[in-house]
Amino acid sequence: MSRVYTLSLPNRLALELQSNSEVITAKAHAAIARGKVVQIDIATGDTSAPADNDRLGLFGVAVNAVASGAEGSFKIRGYVEVMTGDTSAVGTFMNPMADMMVNTVATQTDGNGFCKLLETGVDGAVKKALIVNQ
């Protein structure tokens, strides 16, 4: 007879982070649309909406829509499709906001921003970007 072992969400998250995964599993604090950015508590695996322009902690971009209370996949590095909250040019550095979208960073210098747009940003649209700071 074989045994089935299941890991808790915090333990699975720890393994995903240790293995340098681009996509990790977390539990949604609310309904989260594809492309929205959340902050992820590495101790519990729970998500929350980030504070405006917050870059302290671990952030992830929803790969697909996630229902409130459900576990979903969040991309934490590499190329992403992220929901923009303003109109921005290609190459613009963007930061997470409380509405879980990204907006233009006031000071556009290297190392300043969560992601860099690879397409022109349009308010409320999902656009390609590269996570540059995590």
C-alpha cells in the first residue's frame, strides 16, 4: 500500500523558491484577474494587494484568473503579461499599485521599478513586460 504525502502551501512555496522557479503557487486574498500584481507572504503563501509603489517583499503576477481563497500560479521573474494602470511607452519602468496594476515610476532610471514594459501600456490592458527587480 502506497502512502500519499501532501505538503502545506508554505512548504510547497519554500520548495518552489529554493528551486529558482519562475512560477510559484499562492492563495488568493480576493478574486485576481490575469496580469494583476500581488504581494506574497512567504511564511503563509497568502497574497495581498500591494501598497502604492511598494517594492519591499515578494511580488507575483497572476498567470491566470484566480478565485478568492483558491490557489493560483504567480510569475515572480522573467517575462510576464501584466495589467497596466496607465498609458506608458515601451521601455517604461513600472511599479505595483494598490489596485494590483502597475503604473509608471516617477524617476525612470535603471534599477528603479518592478518591471519594464515591452509593449505600449494602455490603462486596464494586459501587456508584455520583463520583471527587473524582485
